[in-house]
Amino acid sequence: MNAALVAELQAALTPQRVRTNSTELGLYKRDASNIEGTAGIVCFPLTVEEVQAAVVAAVRHQVPFVARGAGTGLAGGATPLNDALVIATTKMNRVLSIDPVNRSAWVEPGVLNLDLTRQVTHLGLHFAPDPSSQQSCSIGGNVANNSGGPHCLADGVTAAHVLGVEVVLSDGSVVQLGGDEAEVDGLDLRGAFVGSEGMFGIATKVCVRLTQNAPAVRTMLMDFASVDDGAQTVSAIIAAGMVPAALEMMDQLCVQAVEAYIHAGLPLDAAAVLLVEVAGLPAGLEADVARIVAIGTEHGARTVRIAQDEDERALLWKGRKTAFGAIARIKPNYYLHDTVVPRRMLPAVLRQVYEITARHGLLVLNVFHAGDGNLHPLLVFDKREPGVMERVHAAGDEIVRASVAAGGVLSGEHGIGLEKRDFMPLMFGPADLAAQAAMRRAFDPTGLANPFKVLPSPAACGDVQHVPEGAWV
């Protein structure tokens, strides 16, 4: 522990909001991923000035710093390395202003995703990005990872809903990237910052775009005798020129886990279920529903259940959004992956996922954003079983490589972090990685803002450093 840095932080933030107790540091040594690091100090600023003070102090003492929100990230992006200073923004949780006319709001990074929507519901508005963790994930974390969610098929991911960001850079200066104006002069540095995973600085205020609630919504649940039939239905719906609000799929093992948890009457014998939602003007929705039902039937849908009211719709969505928690009924641990493949490749890649996990003696649940090909294979296991972690990570490695080989990408919404850092050369050549490293240095010449994340060394910042021995848990 750096005693001088602790003293400086305590003077700037008060001793109560600077934590060095080993038990508390242990709580911040990882995010929701399976990757552990070491936190040297954790501090909880309340204002942009306190974030500035924390960053300046860390740089003065040459201590790396990591911004952390709610800790729901799944790629190790908020995992501190080398006794880093963790700057937790969870107490910066105010909605600062709401402009219902221009449909925007300024919020602090610790505001929870769903809380923002709840605060503007009475205005007929919502915040469109809706990760499955939206009850607990923060806006700052959404910005860091450019998060998505089930309803981002039609509305777009976080980058499409962030107008401006106030940022503390690693030299302690405060800059505003973008803003609430219709057009901002100069380079789109806002766009560069969203998805930068804490490498470019720390967001202290975010101007978000708010979306008008649809006049009407219709939600359907189709079930299929094979995963292939469900995947082909997804492609056929898009090929027909329709872009539903959401297109989500769960396979049989996932359906069985969810049904045991929520008792929604899901078909337990189905190989896959497809949750489809359309939104818009009432007059056009019934025609959309009819077309989708016809497409599903043509591709083998056994039954189609259409939610009759808001309660039934909410129950169906509860099943989808609680899938990750429901798997605890099967095994106590899981590893959730996040890759994207072209929609036409969904059936082939899903077959590979089943083959890979079977070969490694693992159970897999597939629950994913089928509309944009964003896969989320859930490898479920009991980490107390000898040798299981080696099999889990070997299977995960193969799944990532299979997805990229199929024309896909490493991540759809979880980010690269530590988890996929060393896979970056699968997608990018040396010149591409050098350009990304140059962008990183332009924002953070100190190299202390969340170092050794995203870019494989030496493109990161410094000598080669792999994930520390024993970091995978």
C-alpha cells in the first residue's frame, strides 16, 4: 500500500471514502468476470473535483488507476492489476437535469440504467440500451463498454444514445466531448470515448439521448423442435425487411432453468424458443405480428404465444432477463461469453458451440441476441471440481476462435478487457493495433489509465504482461 497516496486521497476525499482494509480491497479485486487482480486502494469520489484529485494523485505517485461502476462487467475491464487505485463512481448517482422537449438528460456515471428509465417514464420516455443487468449496471459502465441489450436491435447500442461526456483525463484536466447540441464542431471524440473501457479517462457526467415510448407493443414467443429452425426464422424475419424491437433466443437447457425459476409456462420440451417483440403504431402492429407468425410457422414453429397484456409481456421478459441467475439451479458457477457472428452463420456456429462444450465435458446454455448475431454461450460448472477451469477456458478459447473464423467479431457488448485482449490479433493486424495504441496514447500519455487492457502487449503500454498467474478463478 502506498501510504503517501492514501494520505493525499484522504485529504481530498475524507478518510471515510478511502478504503485500504484487506477485506474491502478483496471485494474490488475483480468485476463480475472470472478474472482476479489486486486493488491497492479504493476511493469513492462524489464530485468531478474529487475525481480530478484522485487521478492527479495517482499519476503523481505513478500508480495505475481503474474506474469502476457497479462491477457488473464480464470481461475483466474493471479488474485492477498491480495494486491499482480503484476509483469507484457508484456514489456519483444523481440525475442532474432532464430536457423532455429535446429528449436528453445529464446524469452522473453512477446512475443505474433502469433507474434512469424509471425517472423519465412519466414523461413517456426511456433510455433505450437495456442490458440484462440493467437493474444493477451503471450508465458509466454502459459508456465504458458500449453496452447493448435485447432492444438494441432496432434502437442501437449505447453509442447511439450518448450525446456528450464530461471526462477527467489522466493529466487531471476536465474536457467535454460532444454535448447536447445538435451538431458539435470538430472530431467525434465522444464516439471515440464510448467503448474505450476506461483507457481514455473517467466519465464524470454523461448526456444521454432519451427515446419516446412506443404507442403500442406486441410480444410473441415461438418454440421450435431444433435450434436450427429458430435461427433460420431469425434470418428470415430480417430478410423479409422487418427489424423487430427485439429478437431473442434461448435453448432447451436455458428454458428449463428459467421455467423452474419464474413458472411462466414455457415449453420445456422445445429445443429453442424465440422471443420477438415489435413496437410502433397500433394500426401497423397486427400486420407485423401476422407476418412474423407466418414466417415462424413456415420455418417450423410448433406454437406461437402472443402476450395478451402487460403482465404477461413482463413475465416473458423476466424469463429472458433472469436467465443468467436461473442457471444457479443447474451448477453454482458459470462463464458467459460474448461474440458476434453473421446471422446466416448462427446455425453453424451454434452447432460448433455444442460440439466444443461436449468434447470438453461441459454443459452449455445458449441465450442470446439472435437478431444481431450476438451470442452468449453460458458454460455452467462447479469450480470445486478438479481441472474444470482448464476445460472451461479451453472451450471458451475455441468458441471465440470459431466465431471469428465464421466472419464474426470478439465482442458485441461486454468489451475486450483482459478476457479477450490476447485474441485481438485474430481480428486486427499490426498496423491496426498500432493505430489503436496511438489513439490510446493521445488520450492517456501517462499509460496509467486502466493499463494492460484491450490491446495486447506491446501495443498496450509497456512491456509484455499477460494475465497474472492464478488470475482466472
